[in-house]
Amino acid sequence: MKVVVSLMYLAMLLTSSMSWAAKTYLTLGQVDVLDAPNGSLIDTWPDKTLFTSSSESELWVTISGHFPEGVWQPLETELYVQKSEQLKLRTPYQHKSAKTVVYKALKKVGSNAKAYKLLEDALVYINKPKVITAEPLNTSLEVNANYIELSQPVNVPVSLDNKAADTMLWSKDTVFTTSYEDAYLIKVTGHFPVEGWEALEHPLWIKKPVKLQDRTQPRRYERNKSSKRFAIIDKRRFELSVYEVVDGKKEKLMRTPVALGYDRCLPKSKGGKCYYTPEGEFEIEFKLFDPDGINWCIPPKMAGEFKSKLAKGERCWRGVMGNYAMHFGDSLFLHGTSNPNSIGSRTTHGCVRLRNPDIEMVYQMLKNGDKVLISETPEQFDLVALAEEQTEPLIDESEALLETKPVL
């Protein structure tokens, strides 16, 4: 009987090891790393060291890789650490996302001009038309946020419509700018005839209602010229907070929930890659805005994870990152999402994911060169001291473009 039970137990262990999916552990204190169970001491790892394991027993965890500089590295030979309360298993659990809190009202700066794209053919009036308001017009704008393709600027057609001598027919996808509109009319002040924007010598007019997509570059929130702003990601609370330091005084501007990296390795069936939101100090290097939705494509390093989609010819999707993104670190972004229910969980490949209205606000608050600080203990960051060290970029070309150019 004992032999049968032992064989069953052995079979269970073998089955368990065959179906093992790589796990990620975090040290909660100093731990000794050995070359074998009860073997020789190789190293002592400090608190908050992250490592991966491909197998474990009742007493020992086998170390298969670690994150020496925030990037996962496999070990040539396996190491071992004893199971204890000093180890915390990192799991992609769902964390109840909090509400966004804005602590200070900010004003937007920049031009009030807007850029629109026609989502249907429309009559354009050369002279300002008279509006009959006996019956109320439907003044709501239908904006199709999922409209995707516009590969190059659209030429503005100049053919006259037969219905009236003072009108032109502009085709769907035409992009134009306006400095004024009301409930009935849009005053067209510029367009894109071939390449780039051109002002019109005389304004044109479009009657509402008309189906449009707003393609206006987002305006920035005001900030003191000497201010330094920081995006702080608290990995314990799944929160991003924006702080501002002016003349040695720190002020919190907003707080919003986020989704973070898996902090684990995927099974071999999904490519076996490890994904982790690194801790440390970074800065925003460039910003992206696309009113059609940012186009995300599967990078080569993720081919194993998405092999079934690649086999179907699917490689790129618009909108999965939302409309706003800010690059920091090694191919990481603060960005929006097409899956707001994921906020508050470990479900990204390392990026910091926000709900779309929240990333829009953060996008308008921050600029190139602002710091992104990530930690499980964000209280360690001395923002006043960091503000004194931080220098402005010599040329912030993307910010200048945001002030002057609408997106085609």
C-alpha cells in the first residue's frame, strides 16, 4: 500500500513539473542564494530583489533568472533559495482600481483653433449662408473614434456643386482648420491642399449638422517656467501621481490608477518571455498623439506570444494603446487602452497603462524631459532635490509642433 501511494505521489510531482509555468518572486528581506539545496553560499540578495523560478519543491525554490538592471536575464546554472516568509509570489491579480483625483485646477494654454476631418461629403459655402432657426437643429457632432485609415493629406476638391453657384463639394476625409464655430456654422480658415497646412485668403463656411472627427492637437496645461513635474508610479498601490515642484515647494496635481507589467514569465507555449515594469528614475523622451488611435504592431520579441495571430496575418492594431502615449526607459510607454477593465492589474508587457481620459490629462500636464519615477516605495524619492538637479531639454521640438500643427 505504501509503495502504491509513493508511486502516486511521484506521478503527481512529475505531472506538476511538466505543467509548471514560470513564476516570479520578490524578496521581502535579505535571502541567501545557494548553488544547490543545502549547498554552498553563492550570494546574498537584498530586499526587493525580483527573480524567476522554473520549478520548486516543498523547501526550495529554483532560480532560473533575475532582473539585475530592470531587464530579465537567464542564469547559466540554476541557483536555489529556501522557501520562507521573505519570499513573495508575484501574481497577475486584479486590483480594484481607484478613482482619479485632481488636486489642482489647471488652465490650458495655446491656440483655440481646431482641426476637423470630414466623415462624409459636405457642401462648403463661399459666402456666409443665412441660417433659418425656426426649427432647432441637431447640433451634436458624431465623432467616429474608430475611424482608421488616412495615410496622407487629402487634397481639397474645388469642383462647384450644381445646386448652388456659391458652394463647393468637399469629399469625405478632407481635413480643415477653424478658429470659430457655433451651433449652426463652422468657419473654415485653413486646409491641406497638397502637403502641409495653408491658410485661406477668405474664410469658407460649413453648415451643421455634419459628421466630423476632431483631429486637434491637445493643448498643454499651464505651468510656471521654473516648475519641474514628476510622474510617480507606486507599484504597491497601482497608482500614478503627478507632482510639481516650484521654488522648492512640492504640490500634488493629480492621482490616477494604472495597470503594470506582468512581473512574471510567460510559459514556453507563449514564448517564455519575462515582462516587468522596472523600478528607477526615467524621463519622458517623446510624446505620441494619434486621433485615429496609436498603431501598435507585434515586435519580434513577442512573436512567440502572438504566433497564432501572426499565422492569421494579424500584426497591427489601432487604438489598443489609446490616442496618447509618452515614451520613457527602454521601449516603455505611459499610454491609454482599449481595455479599461484591466486598470489596477498586472497585465502589460512592462508599460504603464491608464484609462483614456486619464492619460489625456497626464499627456497635457507633462512634457519631454519630465521625470518618471517608479518604485514600490515611492516615498524614497526626494522631489525637491531631484528638481534642483533636473535641467530643461535644449530643444523641445515635439512641444513646438504640438502648438502649431494639427494631425492629418
